[in-house]
Amino acid sequence: MSLIPVALVGVGNCVSSLVQGLFHYANGGSNDEQGLMHWDMGGYRPKDISVVAAWDVDSRKVGKDVSEAIFAKPNCTAVFCDHVGQTGAIVQMGRILDGVSPHMASHPDHRRFLVSDAPEPTKAEVVESLKRSGAQVMCNYLPVGSQQATEFYADAAITAGVAFVNNMPVFIASNPVWAEKFRSAGVPIIGDDIKAQLGATIVHRMLTDLFAKRGVTLDRTYQLNTGGNTDFLNMLNRERLASKKESKTEAVQSVAHTRLDDENIHVGPSDYVPWQNDNKVCFLRMEGRMFGGVPMNIELRLSVEDSPNSAGVAIDMIRCAKIALDRGLAGPVLGPSSYFCKHPPVQVTDDEAFTAVEDFIAGVTVN
Ligand SMILES: NC(=O)c1ccc[n+]([C@@H]2O[C@H](COP(=O)([O-])OP(=O)(O)OC[C@H]3O[C@@H](n4cnc5c(N)ncnc54)[C@H](O)[C@@H]3O)[C@@H](O)[C@H]2O)c1
């Protein structure tokens, strides 16, 4: 058994990048450190993480070893590791609930989820499977809008005593009711909604903080994003989008000197462009006033492969969850949540969150 056995929920593009990364960084040569924020974290290295259980609902993934399922359609992210080995973890049929949006049915099979007709598990079966696997940390990668499904797996993690890393924008760590459930069960949680390594959110936040610190009044801003993966296809269903928009918008609002009126800030996934696949393009504009009220603006275009952009952050979140387990922490782990997530229980600037997470890792602060 590895030092950090992990269970994965939703074997999509982000999990593909995460699992490829675990093999890519497993050997530990000095060049391999590039691309990670931390190599050694509290004594844990990326190679100390292994996948021991996984759930999905797609017929092309269920029943396969995770190492094969990550390359099955509709996954479309970059393949950067040519030596992904068998994990021994076979993707199990998950509980569907609200994980799959009906509008996907009108898109080609290779672009959408194809739901398996395998029997769905009960919560008790998921708990039993988690315990049998020895998983210590569960990572949630369900599609945006999967409120019931996320609550189902979070509940299973609590019952099994497994730490929860919530990478998507259903509010669990930042929801006081759920935070208390984790706290009273003695289980740590990091969330919500992973903040990518160098993505639209961190760039927009840093620039917003820069405006505030340099005394420039921010009057208006937008952040438009396009992509061609299933995350973007799923988000064409606007009804699923409320928490994602709140998470992304609040991430920017929370570091502004003065909150912008709702009509002066627009942040969100904007359109689905199939040929972009996992390439995400962000168009960002900020309009402000400088010394003497003189106007200025910034236009920025950011192009990134979406899923690898989150995987190194996930490797850090998993290790922080393990450190929290080692320290017997329960409920939301605040520093790591603030630094690694868009919608944490406590919003601070990224500079403050960086200090908080480094202090947490070093043991200077408990949580
Ligand atoms: N890429 C990033 O940088 C980033 C950043 C922040 C948040 N996220 C979020 O992470 C999540 C995962 O992103 P992704 O690109 O991997 O998505 P994806 O669409 O590639 O993967 C989702 C997976 O979940 C599976 N699934 C659907 N319903 C399920 C259920 N009920 N039980 C088990 N599995 C189910 C699907 O079959 C699919 O394999 C999304 O919510 C996304 O918004 C990603």
C-alpha cells in the first residue's frame, strides 16, 4: 500500500492528467520537478500517491483499469506521459443521480457521456468499497451541476472516514452545514472548485489585487472562456451553471478593493467550441481609472490545456489532505482551501493564501 491511497470520482479529463502526472513524476529525477508547486510536501512526494479506487458512469470507462479508462472517449486532453502503468483499480459503476445533463444526448457519442447500464451502487456499497480499497483521500471530479451526486459521494466519504478533496463547484467545504458534517465526523475536507495552476482565475485575481494595491479603480471587467471538452459541453446547460458562475465571479470580487456592481462584472464559461478539445481560451478585459481619474484598460488572452493545468494543484491538495489526516484535523482545512480553490470557506488574496498554505505545510499553523 502506498503512503497516500486515493479514490477518484469521475474519470474524465482532469483525472487523465492527474494519473498521467503521477506516473510522469514517479521517478524523481531533478528535471521532473518542473511544473509542480511543491516537490516534497511535508515529507510526501508525488510518487507517494496511488489510485486505489474509482467511480464513473460511462460505459467506455466502467470495468476498465483506471490506466485505460483515462484514455477512453470522450476524454480528449493531451497525452504527455507514455508510461502510464496498470493501477489495479478498476473503474466501478457510480451512482448517476444528476451527473449527466440530458442536453448531451443531442451531441455525437465521441463528444458526450454514454451512460452504462451496469447496476448503480448503494451508499453502503460505496462505503464498503472505499474501506476495502484502503483509500484515505477521495477526490471529486464530477461535472458542474452534480449537486445530488456530489452530496452522495461526500456522504460516503464521511461514513468511511475518508478525507474529501472537492475539485468542482458544488459547495461542500464552503457550505457551513456540510463543513459541520465533516467536522463532527472527524474527517478533513479541502474545497471547493480547484483553482488551476496558471488559469483564468488566478490571473484575473492577481490583476484585480494589483489594481487594488496600486490605487487603480476597477470599473468594469469580463472574463470569457471557451473550450471543447465535456466540461464546456456540460456547461452549455445554463441551469447547471449557477454555482460555477458564483464560484468564478466571487473569486474575483473577493479581492477587489470595492465590490463591483453585478452588471459591471461578467465571469464565466462562455461557449463550447468542439475543435478546441481540452484547450481553453480566456478573453479578459479590465477597465479602470488611474491618477486623476484618467481611464485605462487591459486586454489579455490566455490559452491553456485545461486539465493538466489543474493536476499539479490536485497533487498538492491530496498531500495537504493527507497531512490533515496525519494531524487529526476535522472539517475544512482553511489555508490549503484558500490557496488551491476558487470558492474556499475563507477568501483572502493569493499572496496571503500562499503564506497560509506554506505555514500549514511547515506546521507553523495547525490549519
Ligand atoms: N480543468 C480545470 O482546471 C478545472 C478547474 C476547476 C474545476 N474543474 C472541475 O472539475 C470537474 C471535472 O472536470 P473534467 O474536465 O475532468 O470533466 P469531464 O467531463 O472530463 O469528467 C467528468 C466525468 O464524470 C463522470 N460522471 C458523470 N456523472 C457521474 C456520476 N454520477 N458518478 C461518477 N462519475 C460520473 C463522466 O462520465 C466523466 O468521466 C468539473 O466539474 C470541472 O468544472 C476543472
